[in-house]
Amino acid sequence: MKQTDEDRLFSIRFAAALEPYVVREREKGKTLADVASSLGVTAAGLQKQLSGGTPSIRTIALAYAVFGISVPYGSVEIARTMSAKRSKKRKEATEQQLFLPFEITAPARSRRMSLKLVSTSIRRYQLQLTVGLSR
């Protein structure tokens, strides 16, 4: 796939945004390989990106997660896109609940079947069903 002018501009801006974080991590005593590993690349791959090479989507996402680096690609703001997805996922997760229809029917006073709901941890339960066999 051919690289566009917009791709090249993004790569240069991404490298400029990433460089201060790499320098800061190196001053803390981390090796280039350590910093590269946190971004999912090799040391050589990180050097290539710092000189204007095109980062992968994974590297862009990890740079945002690890260092908070957000470089717009054209008119697309990475931070806004990522934050919107995160808040949407959080909202969906807190507002949804799973209800499963479940019914067990037995004669009233049956001694051959017993049900017990046992707590296994916080917000986790185990349904224990004991059924006696007739002889």
C-alpha cells in the first residue's frame, strides 16, 4: 500500500510527540529495548519510528495507553476516539444486566430434590442441585 502525504505527516508528528517520552524513560535508566517493549516493538523498530517511520495501529494505541500520546491523523483525534469508546463501553457495562430464565419444577415436599444457592465470592453464587435416585 502506498504511503500518502498525510501518512508521512502523521509519522513525523508521532515521532516528535513520542521522542520526549522516550528520552524521559531513558533518563530514568530504562534501555531503549525496555521502552520499545512497552510499545510492542523492538529497539530497532522504535528507532525507525523516531526517525519518521510509520507506526502500527498497535503502537499508536499503546503509546496512548502508556504515555497518553495522541497525535491527530488528519481531522481524526485519537484521544477523543479512544475516550469515547472507553466511556461507551463503561456505560454499557454498568447499564446492562443479564437475566436468564431458569425453572426447576418438583413435587411440593419432594425429599429427592434439594436446591441450595451458595455464595462463592462477592457477587458470585453457585446453584447446587441434589437429586436422589429412586430404587
